[in-house]
Amino acid sequence: MTVPEVVLPSAVKIPDAPGAVAARFQPPALTPEVYFGAFEGIPPLQAAMVPAENAAPSAAAELRAPSGEPPATSGEEAQAAQSLRFDGAKAAEGSAGGGKSGGAALVAADPAQAEWLGQIVATARRSKTARAVLAQVDALTRARGRPLLVAIGGVSSSAAAEYALDHELVSVGRGSLKDPPEAVAPLLLHELQHALQYAGSVPSGAIETELEAYVVQFRVADELGWKPPRSEFHAAARRKLEAGVDRFVDYVKNAYKQSLGLVGSSMEELEAKLELRRRRQVGRRARLEKELADKEQILERMRETGQSEEAIRRFQLDERDTLLVRLRDAAHELTWMERDLQILRDPVLRKRYRAYAGNVMRRVRAYRRSLAGR
């Protein structure tokens, strides 16, 4: 997928500064291609799916990347995407992965950790829920023609594992190398569920994606017989769910404060909140562009007045290049917001997201009922 270069004021030049920051001033490529592919390439939802035969012609068929050019979606990729059930519910084992999911589908970023990853995946396969998710991951990676990388380290201090949308990369903390496979597998499956979710038309950061991923994590842990320490977020969130669905939802929403969703909100309220964020982001980008223009003017005066090369170099690195990174990130965040608004404003994708959100809550309630019988 091509991503447009950030448009800066005409007075601002992209300098030939050392390093990658100023080389090609572009937001990182968006992920995955299915986002802006043809309508037929978007994975169907598991439950209250809008029947395709009843779907009116929609902008979804022309949903485009910010570049304005829709990436081509092959018939094979579209067919494989249609087989995905990215909520992980009761997928037929072997229907997508032929019983070999998690092999070529998941690859260790560091070859030295391939054996470790193989042990985690082998342990996960003892779980029915994990096998279903792994089969879907296998289908997705085959459709894309590339595996999903799993890296050790690089997660934030508050996370045990992460899925980076922009990089299509699953990362788990280094402490996982010392943990038993039964402890790591639920975390890995939580992040793999995110990879499946964002291969479909789910708004980025939707709170429902976390609610669903935690249900997957809970079920995998239960099926593997793993009980996490009470101090871990997993255990605390599960206790909240035992106490009630609303308490669980509130607990997760409090932990993911930047996430928006339909839980406790209408579609109109959600769209209004996202539009407000978009407008604020547009203003933030404009302020950064003005600040960058000021820094460029200072750099020009430094050169004109014969300041030392070292002083000019340090100013570029410390002041100008820092702004370039901030502006790149601001532009990229804005791209995601506009992509999410496209989803909420398209009639078909809007219905799909509503159906997805409703199905997630049914899965949450179903899991809580299963706890009552134990």
C-alpha cells in the first residue's frame, strides 16, 4: 500500500539531514491491506452479520487508502479473508489451517527463539479456543503470502505483550522466556486475536477488541489449566467479570482510556467523539507544521550568519529532526482517525461493526455464564 507524503507548507523544505528521519518524510505504512480492499475482501462477522444479498451498494466497495488508490485484492485473498471469523468463536478446526496452523504462520523474529515459539504454539494447541484462533491466523497469513512475526522484547513497561498494527508484529516481554508455556500461550493468543480483528473493518482501538481478546485469553488459560497470579491484570479482570459484566467492561475501559466503542455509547456519539479527536489532531498537526517552519527559518539564518557546522548539526538533530518525528506521528495518527471515520460513516461497514460489537458482548456474557457453572 502506498502512503502519501505529508504535505508541509510551501516555505518548509524537507532537508537532507543525516539519518532516516528526514530522508523520506512519510507516515509508516498502514496495516493490513484488507482494510481498504474490495468489500468482498472484508472478513464476515460471526453472529448478526448483515446478509450480503441484502446489502445495498455502498462506499465500502470503494473504501480507499489515504493515497486515493485502492490496493488490489486477489481473488484468493478475498476468498481466504471470507473464511475468517475474527471473533474466534467456534471456527472449524482445520477449515482454515488444515491442522498445521502456527507452523509457517508464526515465525520468530529472532531465529534463535524459534524453538521457544514452537513450544508455546505446541502448548497452545492443547486449547480448543487456541486451535480455532491459530487456524484463522494460518488462513490470514496464507492469504497475505507472508507469516506473522513474533518478537521478544520491545513492549511498553505496562504490557506483558503487544500487537503493533502498523508493523503487523506481535511482541511479548522478555520475562516470558522464563515463564512456563501455559502462562505465555494465553498472552500470545490475546495478541493474535488482535491481528485477526484488525485484518477486518474494525475501528482501530475499539474497546470491543480488548473485551474480545481478554475472553480469548481467559478461555485459553482455563483450557490449559493455567491460573495467573492474583496480582496480574488477567486475574483481576477475570475477577471483575465474575462479579458482573458491567464491572468487567468498566475495568477494561478504565485500563484503556483512549479506546472508544459502542459499549455504553451510540453510534452517533461514537462518531461525534472521533470527529472531535480528528479536528483536534488537525489543529495539532497545523501547530507542528508552523513550529517546524520556524525551526527551518532559524536554521537558514544560522547558515547565513556563518554559525559553526557543529552548532547547525546539533540544532538540526535536537530541534528540527525531533519535530519531524512528531509531525510524522501526528499525520499518521490522523490517517488512522480518518480511516475509522470512513468505517463509521459507511452504511455497510457501520452495520458490520455494530454486529461485531454486539457479538463480542454476547461472548463476554456467555463466558461469564460458564464461570457460574464451575
